[in-house]
Amino acid sequence: MTAFDQLSEPIRKYIRDKKWESLRPIQEAAIQRIISTDNNYILISRTASGKTEAAFLPILSKVNFKEPGVRVLYISPLIALINDQFLRVGNLCEYLDVPVTKWHGEASQGAKDRLLKAPEGIVLITPESLEAMFVNKPYNIHHLFSNLEYIVIDEIHSFLGSDRGTHLQSLLNRLQKVNMKKFNIVGLSATVSDANQYQELKDFLGDPDRTKIIRDSTPKPINAVFKYFAGTVDELPLPLLKDLYTRTRDSKVLIFPNARGRVEEVAVKLKQISERVGGHKNYFSHHSSVDREVREYVEFFAKNSTLQNFCISCTSTLELGIDIGNVDEVVQIDATHSIASLIQRVGRSGRREGKASNLFLYATGPWSLLQSLACWLLYKEHYIEPVSINKKPYDVLVHQLLSIVKGTSGIPLPQLLGEITSNITFSNIKAEQIEEVITYLIANDFLEKLGSEVIIGIEGEKVVNSKDFYTLFETPVFFKVSGNGVKIGELPLTPQIKEDENIYLSARIWRIIDIDYKSKKIEVVPAVDGKKPMFLGDSADTAYKIREKMLEILVSKEEFDLLDQTGHEAIEILRKDFSVFKINDFRTDRPLLKRNENLTFYSFTSSKINKTLHFILNRLGIENVLTDNESSFEIKSCLASEFIIALKNTDQASEITNALTELLEDSPGMIDFSKWGKYLPIQYQAELLKEKYFDFEGCYAYLRNLEIIENNPQ
């Protein structure tokens, strides 16, 4: 029996009406397995390969939606993706007369009320909205989700290895406890690297023996073009913008710079060029600071623009699988920090079956060009960064303790301990450690003990009653930006936000005329003074393998046809600079440049190991400045011989936790990378620093194998 024959008749009619010529490979495989078994599945296939239908076609054919209760729960990392999939899944469910309901902060309250009166069908939700339900209306969790048969997790790779993913894992465990029977899970992903990550995905779902991987590794042709234009951090070079405009003016294009400010700069300047030469006006910006209605209009315009060309300059808001129709070309300006991100972005173009993706990679500096080339070569080698799983998520533990206590309006301490210790998310944290954290929360009035029962304390009330409680990520303070009574968007408060300064927002330049700090509002008018807006960049971690590949390129003699002439020359200049070092093995050898009384150590390792090296050198009293973009350290007041001895004889058995505790006592803000870490006892804050901010294990392995190569060895 074919996969098509196994589907229910309404679903087969849907496929016939859509005039599909055939099922996609991932759909063929998923239909036969999901319908015939009760396993969990992870479906891995490139962007726009039909993964959503691969999950829902068999689920809708298999599940009996006439039984009471919500039968399928779809979990997404983005509200925008929910809104997009609501239309897609809703269209499919019309053939079965199965209701589909969005449940998030921006969704219709009337639709939610109807669902509560008669729970049925499919619900689309974010982890944060699910958390809000656990905290504020736990009855609704039982009422709606005690008969779940399937949970579909979209973009599951975006959760893996993050606090948000750990949070979701805990929520899944809590959902399972209220469910009448064991539900099945289907995860969807476009970027999972190898068998090592397969195991992490299986563990994430909590039942590795019952979780199977279905992967469609069919390659997609990609036309890549590298362009190099030397520029500065402050402003993109005009020749780059002119070249970019010429290459994209007759296409449907997504452009990915690496910061919100640069996104706006690109949109504004391309629009200005287009106006001067009589081109189209469809230049937009799309990121989290742009007003929601504007973002939704941009998405709608792109999806329905069959005849008009457009150009959307965007951040990762359009990196995940929001359907904006057919995109001809994707542009990346300066290096991505991860190959996984590059894969997501490339996949946004050439969505039609059999059509190649077109990728333009622009670089404005030699090191950015080198990193872009390294990422591309690793992508061609099918490498994707492994994710780092925090086995002891003490910060998420704090959040979930407060969530459970708030949701129960008080709970006996033994029962609270039982809830946490039976949650697989916290299986590596000992019961006595959990008790120690609870005791600390009680001592600091986040929890209060009344007899044998634990309730939310005075300080805890302030936290759990905040609208930001439901998230595991820190939400910056945003100011609403308005001009002449019309909301334009929002901006995080930064040092550049001050009166008479110009800002980029929503593909225009504005001048700030008033800031109301009490109401968090900024009033602007269109800028006409020609003053250049400033913006701040975003930092991100870069993997060891990318930096290692950068060094491999520098010490090789390979010619890269995809580079333009200026790009080729930039790489050759870097190679010449590094030719003074005799690098025999790019995996272990690292250059040490001696220049007068100064040293420059090129570590070519991951961002986390660089931060760890910086910490170790500071502990050794070696003055150093880390320039992470170039993977180098400027060493001052130290002889080369002293520096080498210090690195090779680092005491790896020293008391790291004590050292990190001292660091936190001197600089409490170090824990700010973790939203809930600051509520932990300081020894657990130190553990979080060790596991999530630094990489001591990787650093010591790096140092054990390190061979330092000087530019003039004696």
C-alpha cells in the first residue's frame, strides 16, 4: 500500500484538489511510519521540503477528532510562525471539519473562549503561553490537554541547547503528567547535523528508545557568489550598496545583516538609491523592533506579491519557517556566526521544487570574509555546529519551582520535591541540591513555608506577577516610538537613544525630539539634517570548527573560484601576513606574533574557549585584551617565553568554582546572561558560569594539544 493510499479520504481529496503531482520524499516516509506506529519522530529535511504536511497529513488521517478534548498540540518558537501555520493547517483541516485555534497573547479572545467551552481539534501555542496557562489557569491545562494524542514541535532545533528548550522539555514533562495516556511527539527540523545530535534530540523528548529519526538528505543546488567591499563598522561602503542594488533590483530578495541597526541602514539606503533611479518602492525592514502590524503587512505583501519585486532587510525574524512565498535570492552581509543560521537563511530562496537557491555573500572586512568563506566550506562539507546541552539547568529549576508553587496556590514541600525530581529535565540535579535551592528561595522571601506547605513569598509575588515571568530569556526595556501620533515601532534603551539623535527604524531615518522615560515613549519626526544614525552591533558565539577552518584557509594555497578579485586579494594579504609562521598542523598549531614589546596570540578557537582563556590569563596576572572577532589576544608586559610557559602549565586542577565565585562577588553582572540565575545561591551561579558562559573542559583540551608557533623562533 502506498503512502497516499494510507491517508484518509478527506486528506486524499485535499491533495487531489491542490493538484499535487506527488508526495515529497519526507512526506512519503513520515506518512507510512506515523500512521503504522506509536513512536515519536523527528523529521529532518531542508527548508520548504514539506515537513509541516509530512507531520499533519498522517496525524489528521490517524486521530479521531470526534472524541472530546484537544487532540493535537502544535508548539512553535514564534508567534509569527503560529499565525502563518494557522492558515496552512486550517486550510488542510477544512477537509475534515476540524477546528484549529491559535493560543497566544495576540490571538482572538473569542476563539479562546469557544475552545474552553468545547475543547476540540488542534491548538497552536508557544511555550510561553503554555507556561502562562500552567501558572494562572492550571485547570485549563487539564480541561484542554488531558486527551492529547500528538504534539508537533516546529523548528525543534531552535530549542535544542537553549534555556528555552530546557523550559519546553520541562513543560512537556508536566503535560504528560496530566494526560490520560502517553502522547506521541513529532519534531520538525531543517538543521540537525549528525548522529550525535540525533541522540540529543531523542533525549530531549524524554523517551529515546521510542524516538526515531526520519531524514531526507536530498541536496539542494545553491548558486553562491562572494563579493568583497572594504568598509567600516560604522557604515556600509557605497560601492557595496550600489552593487547590491543592481544585483537585486529585479528580484524578490531577503537580505540578512547581523544587527538591527544595519538592517535598517540597508533598507533605507537601497530605498534611496531606488528612488533616485526610478526603481520600485518595495523596500522594507523586518525585525523585532518594527511594529507588529508593519511586520505582518510586510509578510503579507511578500507572500502575495506575484508580480511585484521586493526587498526585505531582516534579522532572524525571517530566518525560521514563516512562509513569505517565493524568494529569488538571499543576501548575507558579513559572516553568520553559525552554519545552522546560514542553512536556514539559504533555504529561504528557491522554495519551488527543483529550483536552485541563490546566495550572495557580501563582506566588508578581511576577517569577516575569511569567516564567511569558512562557514560556506563547512556547509559544503555538511557540518553543523553541535549544540551544548546544560545537564544541570539550575536557573530553569528556579523558574519551574516558582511556576509550580504559583500554579498550585501552595503545595506541600514533599509534593513539590516529587514534582521536580520526577521531571526528567532535572534528573542530573540531586534531591539535596534541589532542597538547598528551595531553602535559599525561602530565606530570600521568594518562597514562604507555612507548616508543611510552600507558597509564593513577598519577593516571589513581584516576580511571578510580572508579564515577563513566562519567558526564560531576558526582555530588554523597549520604548514605543511614535511620529505624529502613529506608532512606528519599538527600540531597546541604549546610550544612543537621546534627543536630537537620528535613528533608523521601519526603513526610514528619524530624529528623536522627545523621550518620556516614565511612560517609555519616544517621539520622532522624519530626519532632514543628513546626520548619520548610529547603531550598536550584536555579539554571538562562534564555534571552534569555524575558527579552525579559518586558519586552515590561511595556511593552504587553495584558490577559491567563488571569490571576486578583491576578495581573492584580501585573502592573499591575510595569507601573506601569516606566512611568517610555519604552521604544520592547523588543528594544533597557533601563531604568536612578536612585535617590539607586544605579543598577539591568534587562538583560532571558539568564542567560549576564548572567554575561558581570557579568564585564565587574568587569573595568572597576564594583562590581555580579547578581540573576539579576529580570534586574537593582545598581550602586554609579558615575554613570549613567559606567556608560553603560563599557558602550558596552567593548573587544570585548581578550584574553578571558588575562582568563579570570587568573580561573581566582584562582578555580579556576570550572571546576567541567565535571566533566572541571579536568584540562585552564589555557588550555583558559579556552576552556571562554568557550564554556559565558559568552556573549561574544552579549553583544557585545547591547551593540552596546543603548539605555539612564533614568527621568529630561535
